Amino acid sequence: MRLWGGRTTKPTDPRVERYNASLSFDLRLAGEDVRGSQAWARALARAGVLPASEAEAIQRCLADIQAEVDQGTFHAAPSDEDIHTAVERLLTERLGPVAGKLHTGRSRNDQVATDFRLWIMAHAPRLAGCVLDLQEAFLRSALADLCTPMPGYTHLRQAQPVTWGHWALWHFWALGRDVGRLDQVRRSAAILPLGSGALAGTAFPVDRMALAGELGFDGVSPNSLDAVSDRDFAVEFLFAGALLGVHLSRLAEQLILYSTAEFGFVELDEAFTTGSSLMPHKRNPDPLELARGKAGRLIGHLTGLLTTLKGLPSAYDKDLQEDKEPVFDAYDTLAETLPVLTGLIGSLRLRPERMRSALSPETFAVDLADHLAARGVPFRQAHEFVGQAILKAESLGVGLDQMRPEDWQAVSPLFGEEMAGLFDVGRALDRRAAGGGTSAAALQAQAGEAQGWLASRGRPAQEPNGAGRG
Ligand code: ARG
């Protein structure tokens, strides 16, 4: 069925028909389309456009269709151009010409924008729920090894000691910002376009505020041209998804590295690795590699839709039909990736002895310089002295922590007997006691903040997970 044709004399070329159709993917909007139509039928009745009995008949029939959608027995015909056509055809088959009154004052342009917004309003929070699950896994892992030392890296070179808890909470907070963005996406989507007609508004006295309230929108669009043109909410969804994907990708890359034989800081549970068809010894981090790789397609969806939108003229253009597949695919991609990562983090085994033994004495270089600075040496000069001490240790062929007091003295008389005692990871960590740092107290405070953050989103306090140590 098609919803137009009065002025056409020829059938559409079958190639165009196929090309034009969006049913294969917008079938996912069936529930939203039915809800939107039910609300529209009620609005028309309240406006006196539709007799109450007809509005009721339409609503009852739509409720049956909704039940079919919920039970998975909803069947569109291949000849339906899109989901709006499919629902209207079913309605027409079951109710006769009365069904044709539902489209009074409405266009597929405001209808599709409404459906799509409803879908995003429901699915952005679902994705946020998956992110919260992953955050909980990170917090549990952080609590279990809050003060377990490990090397911290910049430029992928050892920099200063940090702790596992510190590392895990880093990802907790990055994901927390993703949740915030998904909340915002929901708010952006929650502006009702219905009642905008094709582009110029509707000529029937429908109460748009009441419609918005019934459908769960926060407000109504102030301009009908803008209402049918606007896909900012979809772009924002894709941006939130792309950035979330980038966070997951960076996380995956770190875990791939940390789980290598060379690093050996963590061990992936076997259930989260896969084997090789040729090399019997392999346990590959495929799920992490996929999580890293999928960032590419998520970024692609964002740039794709932005590019589709950039040259569009007024109001609805068929180009806009290209908005749905990227959004659905971004959702599916993330809804699949996040639970895998949640399981993987929850089953990760730490190897604290490997993390500790990997710490090179040079990661204490800043502590040595700080020590001199605390005694009044300008930091720049202290930096220089420590650099010279490193050179000296290299020339002696010993580790920086193996230098004897006289070796230190040869670099500068400011270096006293106490130098050997500065190579203490607990001391180094605890010195960074300002908020956000690595001291035990700062980490406790941070973990408490993370607990509070989760609680404010309805997630109760976490117990450390029992993930063992390899
Ligand atoms: N299937 C179309 C879409 O997804 C629905 C809107 C059609 N509107 C129109 N004027 N052709 O964008």
C-alpha cells in the first residue's frame, strides 16, 4: 500500500519502490508509531474533529495492533513503504474508510519525527543503564584493589606509581560523563513535533501540550518548520554513542596491553577470550579487540548523519530517512558491547606482584625532586640534579635505587643519607593526598564519591567483588 497516488497516472518503477522503502528498518518504530497515532486520535476527538465513537474505534484497533507488536505477531506487507504505511493499511483493512480520518491534520513528516524521538527517549536511558552496569563493575574492582600499586603511564612510558583503584575509577568517571550525555540526549529528544503537519503547522485545534503530556514529552516544538527539519537529537545520540565508543575503545586497548605476557598485570577470564584455529596455545582478547574496533563504526555513524544533514534545504527531505539505520546500529552495537565488557571487568584477575615488580625505580624521580624542593631547592634545579643522578646510575650500571650515599653525594651534596628510603611506593602514593590523587585517604574519598554518584542514579552501594588474583 502507498499513502499517496491521486495525482499519479503511472505505477512506480519497482526499483524506485524498493529504493524508497524504509520498512525493513523502521519496522522497529512500530510501537512508537501506534502510540503516537493513538494519542493523535484522542487529540482529534478532543478538538472535535473526530466523533468520539470513531476515535474509540481507531484506538481499539490500534491497541490490537500494539498487542501484535508486543507479541511479535505484527506483520507488515512487503509492499508497505514504511511503518506508518503499514499501520495505516492494517487499520484500513480492519476499520474501513474511518481509518482514513486518522491522518487529518497530520503528515508523515511530523509523525516520523515523533516516532523517532519516542524511540530515542526510551532507548537512551536503556543504554545509560548498560553503562551504569559497567560502572558498577569498575567500582567493585576498584574497591577490591583500591591501593594496589601499579605503574602509571604517559606516552606509554612509565611515569609515576598509581594504583589499580585509581585506574579503575578513571574509567568509572569517564563512563559517568557518558551517562550524563545520554540523559541530555533524552531531554533533547523530548520535544514534541506532532501537530506541525508537513511543515506549516496543523489547521485543526489540537491541544499540543496535552499530546506532549500523554506521550511523555517535556514540551512542544515552537516552530513547525524547525520541528520537521530537526534531527539534532539523533546527532546528539550518535555523538554520545561515538564518544562512549571511544572510551570503551581506549579501555579495551589498555586491557589488551595489560593482559599480554609482557605486561601481565591482569589475566582475562578464559570465558572472555577466544582461541586460534592454528596455534594451540593462543587465548586471544577478541572481545576487547571488537570493542576497540567498533568505535570506528560508531564514529562513522556520527559523521555520516552530519554529512547527510549538512546541505538539506527546507523542512523534510527524503534524505532524512537515512537518519534511522545509524541510530539503530549505534544502539545495537553499544547494547551488545557494554554487557560483554561488564562481564569481562567482573571476571578480571589482577596480578599485583607483576604490577609492583614492573615499577621501575625511575618512577620515583619526581619524589626525589620533590624531596629537594621541600628543602628549598628551586624545583627546576632539583629536576636537573635528579636527571644527573639518573645519568650517574646509568654510568655505574646500577638501578637508581641501588646507588650508594657517596654516589648521590657526588651528584650533589644536597642528596643525603635518606635517598634510599625515598624509593617506597606506599610513601610515594600517600604523598599525593590532594583530592583526586593516589593517597589511601584520597582514594577512599574518591571511591565514596563514586558510590554516592551511583546512589544518586538509583544504584545501591557496592561491595568489592571477589575477583581473585592470578
Ligand atoms: N519513511 C520516511 C522516513 O523515514 C517517513 C517520512 C516520509 N515523508 C515523506 N514526506 N515522504 O523519513
